[in-house]
Amino acid sequence: MATLTPEQFASRMDLLVRTGKMGQALTRVATRAAVTMHTGARMRTTGGNPLHVRSGKLRQSIKMDTTQKPPFYTATIQAGGRRAFYARFHEYGEGRNPKRPFLAPSLEDARKNLDADLMREAVAAFRTVGIGA
């Protein structure tokens, strides 16, 4: 195992940030989280799982997005809009209609893998500049 002085470690960390390797790693993590949320939400609006399909408008309205404004990397998902305004009624319940969430469980699915995915990408990024085994 190689030993680094504090100055060497600092210079390699600077290289990691300057070359954009860490930003690229964080972007990959955010993108994978967004895809997981998007896929999960679409699956939950198919065939009674928990929602049945009538027109497909709700499923078509599900959109994902990632934003990168260092130091923040964000994955978002949304559904609804003009054609599927009823998305919020399914997600939160309304009147006599029960809650049938499809976005919140997808967010939880993405959160389950987030720590491991982030660690894997960070270790890979560190290795590109000679930090770690």
C-alpha cells in the first residue's frame, strides 16, 4: 500500500476535481437514480401495479431530469401536467379515493441503492488519480 504525504494527497484531490472526474462520477450516480425512479414509476402505473391503465396518459406524463450545479447533483421525477392532472389524486389520495402512490415508492427504491452506487463511483474516481488500491 502506497503512502501519500498530505501535500501529495491534496494535489491528487485537486487533480480529481480539476479534471472533472468527481463531477462525472456524481453525474453518473444522479442519472442512475433518475432512471431507477422513472422505471419504477412507469412500472407502478402499468396493469394494476397499483394502477390500471385506461389511456396511458399518466404513464406518458412521467418525466425524469438531472441537474448539475456543483456541489449539487440532483435527480428528479415528476408526473401529471395538463393531460394527466389526476396524478396527484393517485399519489396522495383525494376524497373517497385512496392513496395509490407510484412516485414515492420509486424514490425509495432509488434511495436504497444510492449509498452503494455513490461509494462505488467515488472509489473508481479516486483510483483514476492514484488514491486507493
